[in-house]
Amino acid sequence: MFMSSDSLSYCSSIYRYKRRQTREVMVGSVGIGGNNPIRIQSMLTSDTRDTIACVQEALQLAEAGCEIIRLTAQTKIYAANLENIARELRAAGCQVPLVADIHFKPDAALEAAKWVEKIRINPGNFVDKKKFEIRDYTDDEYEQELERIRKELSPLVLFCKEYGRAMRIGSNHGSLSDRILNRYGDTPEGMVESALEFARIAHDLDYHDLVFSMKSSNVKVMIAAYRLLVKRLNELGEGWNYPIHLGVTEAGAGEDGRVKSAIGIGSLLQDGIGDTLRVSLTEDAVCEVPVAYAVAAPFQPERCFNEPDLGRVEPPAPFPFYSYSRRSAGLSMCYGIRLGWNSPVRVVLPHEAYEELQQERGALGDYVPEIDAEKLEAIEVDPLDDQAFAELQNSPEPLVVTVKDECPMNVVGAFRLLAARLEDRHLIMLKDTLTPKVALDSETALLTASRNIGSLLCDGIGEAILIQGEHDPHKALFLAYHILQASGARLTRADYVSCPSCGRTLYNIQEAVAKIKKATSHLKGIKIAVMGCIVNGPGEMADADFGYVGGAPGKINLYVKKTPVKFNIPQDQAVDCLIELIRENGRWSDPETTVSNAESI
């Protein structure tokens, strides 16, 4: 196997897969971490006060294979009904552990812990309400804040310790406390420190049934935060090897949600990080489960790839771990198309697919086949072939280089090694698979391409991408653009952040997302957040241009960035009001009739 030239701070190798070893945390009878498989979770969308609806939905999830089920418990009254839900589920023969999701209410957490096997708390709002106040804390004032947290959190920790309840400390990029924002900013470092403040209290009380998560709707932020978390846990030393829960929050619906989830979750699984996961889709909860299993499948113990002993020292990493920086590359031209330098990441298609789609070019709008792979003439190399790199070094001009098909390494590791060994002046064409003749069904092709190409784009690697696993030319083309969009590498349409719905949701979010997409998908470079309630709403507005947030049952508040500007709009009028708000801010343009619907993947 590879021999590392220096110890990596968050994983054992970026070139070969090895799962991070953690302690085991039991959630009821289900073990997370240790030698357990990657566990699959989902969350109910039913009102927690409605026992019958929650039980029915939970039974559907259990039948679909969901291993851990989460419910919202926004107040002590909601939390108290968990007793009835748990009793009826167990009476129906369902032993799937339950998790109570807590925001703002420590008393709700204490009540919920009586009836469920795990408590999820958000350190950004467990004892804090976001006011977006700008304030400089002295060290003494900051310590006073931490002491306030200790007093509020300790009773819950001691209860969980006594009664064998697990706890997830889950930081969300959209709901960091004002205290954290003022000292660390809206950063991965702030997300990590937010969780560690709470974890230190639990550790001091000798409570260790902890799981961590670092969720964001921005996959680059999410990846950086999880890597930084694991680095910090490793630095804290023995006893801090806690399991990790993975998820991209507010990933969205349909292909958008699947692509974005596969990029964020898959990138971390590739690095060996992740012991349980949820794919958050703006769809019925039961739809999340098969997608989650498919995302986790290549990394489960019984299926995980074993790479050969390659017997060489690993080169230094070709990208920064905890921030994003696009790889520098030279400039190349392919029949009038610029590649590299400051050009967009280009979409390459196999010759036959390119020729077929050329006939429909006028109808494809912005989703055009840009480069014919046959004309590009990318140089294929084995990343382990020293002679190949010596020959590339002798070339006077920048070349387009890619990994040779049938290379024995995993795709992400192979392209990382290529980037590490290749001179910056040469360009890299990414591939989704190195076994193009293997037929994949469309969803497997989508998830595989998203995980492999999307992960590398988030590492800053790649000047062009080629989809080989999806053999349908139209699907391959749209998938390529979806991956570029979801990874933030190239925006060709509006971008959406939408939560998956839960018992807090105050309106029909699936219906709203569909209407908003239909009305706004042609708007390039604009980001719209569609949120069920205020838990993450105001924070996510800071990362979006416009926000559509549930403010009361059936009523919508509209935001510009993180600022609410219109209130209590009836849902049947809210999409029109959103369009008008976009117009008022000079971001609206009328759609062109030639733009195709990329949702047809």
C-alpha cells in the first residue's frame, strides 16, 4: 500500500480508501461506528403531536430499511407525545430507534430523552436565539457564555448518561450562534468550535455516547467543516474518536438533491469519514432511504473496494484540505473552445454522443455539448507510471491529461494522484468511471458520477469533465451540468436550497419548490432558499440571494439575503410575490423559449 510521506491530519490517505476507526455508540440496539456498517437514517415529516400519522410514517420507513428514525420535538408538549409514538411503534413490532430533534428548548430535550434512544441538539440554538448582533466578546465575557451553556446542557448530559441515551451534536452552517459568528465568523472553523464547546462539557462529565455532524447546503463548506472536525478530534487525542453523521442539509428535490448529496457525502466517505448518514430530500421521507443506501453501498464493509499494494511514498496533497482553491492550469484551445486558466470547467462527450447531440444544439439552450472527446485528444496516463510523467514534462505546450481506463486505483484517488504528480501547466480532464464498458442503471450512474467528479471539483481539480458511466447522451449531458452546478464549479441556471420538510414545516414545501423552480429556473447565477420554518431559515438566507420561509401555518415570509422584507403572505400568492421581489432587486429576466428542462435526467 502507499506509504505516507507525512501524517495527514484528517485521514490516513487521500489516495487510497481506509475507513476511520471510531468508538461504537449504541442507539438502542443499533451500533454506530466501530465495526458496524454505515447506518441509514431518515426523518418524519408528520406533526409529532399526531401519533397515528407518525406511527404510520415510521412503519413505512422501517419497512424501507431505515435503521434510525428522527422526529422533531419543538416544545415540551411535542416531546411528551413521543411516549405515545414510541409505545405504539413497539406494540406494532417496530424496534427501530427513535431520535428527537431539538432546537431552542432544553426542557423539550429533557422530556424527549425519557422516551427516545437518542437526542439531537443544535449547539447554535440549543440555548441561544439568533439576533445577528455584532459584538466583540472579551475573554471573560466569552467564558461567562460558556458557563451559561454548561448550566443548561449538564442536566441533559447527566440524564442521557444515567439512562443510556445517545446524543448527536449537530452544527448547522445556517444556525451558528451570534457568539460563534462574532468570534469565528460564518466559517467551517466556527461550525467545529460550536460543536466542541458542547462536547467538552459532555467529556468533562464523563459522557461519551456522542455523534457529531457538520451540515451545510454548500458542499464545499460541508466538506471542509467535516475534515476540520476530524482533524480537531484527532488532535484532542485518545477518547475523542467519536462517530460521524453525514448529511448535506437542504439538498433539494429530484436530481438536484441526489447529485448534491452524493457529492458532499460521497467525498467524505471516500476519505474514510462517516458512520451514519441521511440523504435530505424535499420529497416524502421514504424516498430518502434507497438513495442513502445507494450512496453508502460502495463503502460498506462487504462491498468496499480493496486496492493493491502500490509500494510508494505518497506525494504531498495537491489541494488545501480546509478551504477551496481551484488548481492553477495552463491555457489550451480545442477547436475554438478555451480550456484551463480562468475558463469555465468544460463538458466533454464521447464522439458518438457529441455527434448525436450536435443535431439538437439549438434546442438545448445552455446545456450544450462543448467538446468532442475524439478531437480533444486527451493524453491517458497511469498515475503510477513514472515514465509517462517524464514524457509529459518534455512537452513544450500545455496538454490535456486524464487517467487511463482500467487503472487499478479508485477514481478519486487516481485523479488526486495525477494532480499531485502533474505539472500545473497541464490540464486535467476528469472521468466519472474508469470502467466505461460496465453498464450502470441511470441512478447508479448519477450517484457514481456525482461522487467521483463532484468530489474532485470540490478539491479544486479538473478543467474538463467526461461522463462515461451514463450511456444515454441526453442524460450524460444534463448530468454533467448538474454536477458542475451542485459543486459550485459552473452555474448555468438558478441554484436552490430547499429543506426536506419535517414536523415543523408550516406549508406544503414540495409544492412550493416545484412552483418556484418552474418560474425561476432560467435565472442564471441566482440562489433561492426554500425553507419550511425559521430553524435554519435566517442563517441560510445569508448564503442565498432570496429566501422563501414558512413564518406561520400557510403563510410565507420573504427574505433578501438574511433580511426579512415581506411577511405573512398567503402561500397561494407567495411565488408571485417572490418573482416581484426578484424584479424589484434587478435580478429578473424573462425566460427564453429555447431553454431546455434539465430535470429530465
